[in-house]
Amino acid sequence: MVITTRPLPGNELKPLEQAGVDIYAIQPFGRVELEEFARAWFRAQNPITAMTSAEAFVRQVRDGRLRELVRNPLLATIAAIAKTLEPNRPLPNSRIDLYGRFMEYLLEDGASRRDTLAELRRSAGGRPERQALVEWLHQRRTEIIEQLAVHRLESESSLFEAASAWATEHHPYLPDGWQDDLRALLAGTGVFVHTEDDIRFRHHSFAEFLAARRRAGEIPADFPDLDEWIKRGVAEGSRAFALFTLVLWGRDRRDLGRVMSALLAGTKPEVLLAGRLLAEGVEVDDALTSAVVDRLVALILSNGVLPDKWDEVEEAGKVLLSMPPYVLTPPILARLRGLRDHPDPAEPIRVECAVVVGALEDPEVAARWLEEFAVEVNPAMLNRSVAALKDLVPDGVERAERLLTRLVAANGQGYAITLVIVSIMVDAGFTDAATALLRDLVRRLRADPATVDGRPLPAGPWAGRVADLPGASVPTWGALAELAGRCGCRDESLWAAAKVFSAEGTTEVEFDRAVSAVLSVSGEEGVPTIMAAVATKPAGYVVRTAETLQQSLQPEAAVQLARNLLEGSYVNTAQFRRVTSVIADCNGGTELLRLAEAGLSVEHRVSLAKALSGTKHVQDAFRLARSAMVDPAVDRWDFKDAIRVIFDPEDASTADEIYAVARAREPQHQAAAAAVLSGTNHEELAQQLIKNLLDHLTDPDLLADLAAGLIRQNSGQAGELEAAVLGGFGHGQDHRQVRVVEALIAVRRLDEATNAARLATLNGLEDQFWFSHFVGAWVRAGGVVRAGEIVRELLSRDLVAGYRMEMAEQLAGAGLLESAVTVWLDVVRHHGEEVAEGLRAASYLVKCGRRDDVVAVLDEVPDRPAARRLRAWVMA
């Protein structure tokens, strides 16, 4: 039996895992998976022509812009449906056109080969008024569905109720049985599936596409809300909706160049969005197209030289790969080849250039390059190289596995090397090879005298190279126990976990990894071992273990640990909150109520109220929250949590109660209440509280927090608070104003954010922490337009080299390569006694291909020993 479902939380999957059921998750298609999918799909359509059809399908999607899109199994399926229904019609070459074609099949009777209207007419049973409604609904089915798509993106309430409300509003008379007809109409499209008494979109992306069609038609030609749509486009959760909307808006003879220019004025997030727009096949002039590609290459270079930026470099590379073929011109490809083959650029730059060029020109050449380049065990590089090999060439899976196995052998099978490569193998799906290596590793460790007496796992001088191993900076027994569990090696996992439990000075994180490993391989049988191991540990370990047991569906043990803690140990407020949450999640509301009678502190009463608010004991939660609200000892944070427990936006009496209590309390309580009431139907109460805060010159910390929250809500009440906070620049309040600046950036009020960040940066030059924070905000708000101004103004201040390096790294991280290069060159030229900073700046410049610029600058420096030594290093 095959069960398909959307991803489930780990605690819901746990019973199946413990029962021995194999759990599978759909991964992005690589080359091999796409070919297997195509053969299976077309075999189901017609076994006789299956091989020919599959080969033609794979060839078509691999040769065009669909190459990256069909890695997504849903989009591969949509493309296969299109090829099946219209085998002689070319496939769309962008994601948006794929969705458009698919919606034709679903919403147009001719394209779908269904006669939904005839079926609805039959269901009307010859009643004229019902047949008339059926005709009317059918004519408007696309309008209804698009409206439901907008509703789904803006609300979680019932879709069928929204559809019924629309019909009631737009049709003068609804005969008996009309809701059955409406339900049948919606179900007949194939866009929805039934869920008990409601409906839902078959896939969330269908709602995103259909809502975009609706919204794109509503946006005027001058696009007054462009910043709002850019904000959606750079946020991962709303990116697809924004992209669809922007593309469809531009196709309606609108000036998409205006959108692209606005994006190019920004930093990394906006540039990536511009690239994704190009990938959808939008039409903009050649100059804008070239500018987007240049900025993406600059993003690879500027992020590639910084530490731990592999993910950012890969993201830019993937956007380049998704471009139409005409965008990546021969000069661009030649530049990428040059970066790949030159020894200077940093590893992430060379690897990503190899992947992009290889995918577009000669995958086999790229695969050999990656195999030859991976002579060292750099975990991040290996992860990227393995993923690329699997996708580039037909035998990439086997070659990637051989590469990893060869690297283990070449490095003498060191413990740390083996551990990290096993981790990479497991992530890549090479389970058999990983299991064999893991078992051999544990066999050697058991025979090694250095592993006795609770000593740390022997890692050797190579241990620092495991920095990218998930969750560990060095190889540890906990990491080994967890990895053995992932490989299904029960005995090895339990052996390593026992090392953790018996060691002195084990950290909470390490102990928890061992607990998780024991539960993953032993389930309930491992609980006694865990309980014995944690019995002598401090409260923090016990709290964490109780949480892990609860999440692993061991409620009795979790509650026992929580109860023991509350009865016999001191727990601080944060630990009490976590423990009560464990008990509540284990349906222990009654037990929590017994705690409530024990004369608890106000902090603990609030924790109990929050835990009980999601149970059947909600009235008891209200009682505890109300007692905390009026307690003289309650601080602003617990006060806010308490009022959130009792506040019902639809019940004016709770808003009035909160206002009355807050108005009689200190300013900190009034600020908390204003934050909760703002953005609801009770704005006038919030405004009165804010006015009182301003009238009495309240603590600036309170004003800053409240102002930032209101700005993020786009509340009109933020104005006076914002002015009060920002008016304090130059008076030692930088740590408060940072919250307001970040909020302004979040809502894309960029001019105001730029000016505020500039003042804060210039006034915070004595504190490197705040300097770093504000100069980063200044860069993100000002974008490429203000980057030159930022560099000129700060370099004119004669900052020490460390400050200038911080500025340059913020510029590089934002993808503003040329501005970062200007600062790095300045540090090379003028680093004074900070020799290490001069060397670091020179290193960054060399790694992004600017060795000649460094030499030229050093040649201009007066003859000084430090400059000569630095030049010699650069030329080495």
C-alpha cells in the first residue's frame, strides 16, 4: 500500500518509524530521477511508444529553461501532462507558462476533455431556476476560483464558505440545492480536493498562480505599491506569488523595466529577485538584462571570498542556471570559465562557476573538473560537488560515491575525516556505503586505547575541518551516536551514546544528541537507559531531555521528568516555562492545575496560563492571566504574555479590560498593552495609551520597542513614536534606535532607514559592535545607489583598519563587490600597525580575482618593510 501525504512533523511520523515502516520523502529530481519518472509516466500512457516519448520529453526539458524547473516533481508532472495531452505542441519554457498551460487543462472544458456543464445540468434535474444558476456559476468559474485563491493567501478561513458568500453577494436568487451545485462545480475543475465539509487547493502553488492572475490585473500601470510587492518577492514564503504577479503585470504591456531598475538599486535579495524575474522570460532591454547578470556574477564573487558563504554562492549560481540561454552570452560564459580555471579565486567561486558552465556547455567536462578539484576534504565543497555530480552526468551518483570513498582512503581513514564523509554520504542517499564506513569506524574506535575512560573522541589535527558537520564544531561521541542512528547501526549508536552518558563535562547539546540517538534506534526500550543517565544531571539537562522525550512520543517518561523537576529541583523561569509546556503537550492540564494552587510567583503563573490556554482548561488560564495582570510584581514581558492569553480581538470587553488595567499601571505595562491592541479593531484604545506614553516622556527603550513593532505592522500610529525615538540620535541611544531602523528596512521605507542608519553609524564610531550593526543597515537600506556615498563618507573619517574591514564585509555580503574592493584596497594601502587586517584585505582581493590591483596599490606605497613583505606574499 502506498500512502501519499504532505510532509508531517517528526513527532507524527515517529509511531510509524518505531513500527518499522519505511518513510520516504520526495527529493528534487536529478538527471537519473527525471529519466526514471519520464519512463514510468509514458509507460502508463502507452507502453508501445513509452521509450520514444520519454526520450523526447527528457531531451526537450533538459535543453531549455525547463532544465532547472523540472527538478521540482510537481512541475515535472505538469510538463508531462502537457506533453501527454498535446504531444505535438512545444512545452512552455518558463514556470509561469507551465502553470498557465495547466490551468487551461483544468478550467477550460475543451482543453480538459471534460463536459462539466453537461454534468451539472443533469444534476439540476430539469428545474429551470437551478439550471440557470448552474449556467451562471459555470460562466464565472474562473472568476470564483481566482477570488478563492486570493482568499486563501490572505486568510485561513473556510474556502467553501468564502465561495458561498461570493455567490450570495453576486446572485439575486439561490434555489434549494445551490450549494451542492457550487461544490460540484469547484470539485469538477480539478483545482480543489475535498476535506470533510470544506475544500482546499490541490497544491498551494495553484492558489499562488491564480491569485497572481487576479492581482496583476488590479495593479495600475504606475505601480504605486511596488515596494510592497518587492518585499513579498524577497521573502521566501511569498516569493512565488510575487513573481507570478510581477510577470503577469509586465505582460500586460506594462513597463517591467521600472520594476527591474528598482531591484537593481538594491542589494543581494533584490538582485536575486531580478534574476528570478529574468528566468521567467520577462522582456526587458539588453542593458537591464546585462546589468542583472553582472550583479549575479558579482554576488558569486563577493560572497565567495567571505567565510561560510557556500549557500549564498550556490543560490546565485542556481539563479544564473535558470536563465534563458540567450541571457548568458559567450562573454559571460568565458568569464565564468576563466574564474573556474584560475587558481586565485576562492573555492566556492571556482566550484560554482564550474557547475554553471558545465550545465550549460559540457557536463562531462564539469564532472571531471569537480572530481579532480576535490583533492581535499572540505565538507562544504564536497556537499556542493556531490550534489552537482549527481545532476550533471548520467553516472553522477556512482561517481560521487566513488569520490567520497576515495577521499576516505586517501586521508588514512582518520576518524574525523570518516565521520564527516559518512555524514555527507547519508545526506546524499549513499546509505549502504555510509553504513559500511560507519561500522568500520566504530570497530577501529573500539580497538583504540585512546577511546577509554570517557575521553573525547580522538580526532587528531584535522578536527577543525569538520566545522560544517551539522551541529558540531569538532567530532564528538554525540555526533557519532546520531550518525550511526541515521545509518541504522543500532549497536554502534548505543555504544557511542553510552560514551556520552558516562563522560564528565558533557554539554547539554551533546547529551541531547545522545538521547535522540538512543530513541531513534531503540524507541521505548531505550527510555530506562535515558532516565538513568539523566538522573544525576543538572536541571537544564533534565528539561531538554523531557522535551526530547515528549517530541519522540514518550509522554509518560517526559511527564515524570518534568514532575521530578518541579517537585525536587530549583528551576529558573525559562526552565519552568519549558517544563509546563511539556506537561501541557502531554495532556497534563490537570497536573498543571495542581501547580496553580501552590502559591507560585507571577512569572510562573503566566507560564501556566500560556500552557493551559491551549487545553480544555482555558477558563483556568484566564483566571491565572488576570491574577498576573494585576500583580504589582509583573514586568512588561509577563504582562504582555498575560494579556495575550485573555485578549479576543472580536470581544470588545477583553480590550476594554486590558486598557483599564494597563492605564492604571506603569508605562512599561501601557506599552505592552498598546503593542497587543494595535493592528486590531481597538486602535483607539492603543492610541490613547501611546499618547499617554509620549506625554510623560517614557523610557526610550519602551518607545523604541513599541515604535519598531508598530512600523512593522504598517500602523499609522507609529509616526509620533518613530519621531521621538529617531530624534534621539547623537545622544547615546544607538542601541534603541537600531530596532527602529531594522523595522523601517523591513517595510521598505528605505530613504528614512538610510538617513537614520547613517546618523547612527556616524554617532556610533566608538563602539565597534553598534558600528557593525548600523553600517550593515546603512548598506542594506541604501543599496547600490548609496554605496559610493557610504564608502566616501566613512573612509574620510580615518577609521582604523578593523572598522574598515567590517564595512567592506557588509558591502561584500550585500553583493556590492566594487564598493567592497575599494575599501579592501584602502586597507591594503593604509593598515598601519594592523598588519593582520592588511593581510586579510589582500587575501579577499586575491580570492575575488583582484591580485593585480593589490600589487598596483602596494607599488604606490612608499618603500616600507611591511608593504614589501605583503607584496611578496601576494606575488607568491
